[in-house]
Amino acid sequence: MANSRSARKRIRVNETKRIRNNGVRTSVRTKITKARRVLLGGEAEAASMAAEVQTAIKALDKAGEKGILHANNVRRRKSRLASMAAKILTASAAGDTAVEARASAAGGQKGRTAVKSGGKKKVAVKPKAAASKAPAAAKTKVKAAPKPGA
């Protein structure tokens, strides 16, 4: 336990901030998830899509300003969300089907990433160390004799 009054206060303040920050992080994740679902759902119109994306971006900005999320983390999430929205809107404007638009926005066929090259990773095999020249009799284990009276 902390010894000084200031250290005890710092522990209390940090716990209060941790609880508040977890709540903010959770709400940001929820808003991003809702926006992604609206974008990938396909049934919503462009106005509701834009509103959900704006709500998520606003929540990210607030969390970044307060220092709850790192600035680069906020920028990365906003960029991914905005690029997903742009792909869907441009694909629907170009006349693609909703399924194709969602697939391209999610990063591939039915939301899956591109197929990776099959097979196992090639690993360089290290040469085995030279076997010891000790005779085979020296390698065998000798059992301990039982104790007398046991």
C-alpha cells in the first residue's frame, strides 16, 4: 500500500479515471460497430449510413481529445470507417449490386480477406549438433538401490 497521502490520492484518482475511460472506450466501440453494421447491412439509405458514420467519428474525436485513445489509433479507425463508407457509396452509385458493394467494402468476397498463399511456412532447418562420442554404456541410466529396511 502507498505510504504518503499524495500517493493514496493518486491511486484513488487513477481508479476513478480508469472506470470512466473504460465506459468511453466501450461506447466508442459500440458506435463503430453500429456504423459498420449499417454500412454492411445494405438495407439502410445513404442518409442513415452517413449519420451513423458521423456519430462514430464524433465519438472517436472526443475520445482522442480527452486522451482516452491515442491520436494515431483514432486516425486509423476513422480512416478505415470512412474508406468503407466511400467504397459502398461509390459502388452503389456505379450501379453494382448491394452484395458486391458490401464485399468490396469489407475487403473481399463475403467479408473475407484475400486468400493467402496455401501451404506451410518454410522454416530453415538448423543442422543437428554433432553426437557425443561417449560410449552407449555411459548413456544408460542407473537405478538407485532400494534403501535397507524399506
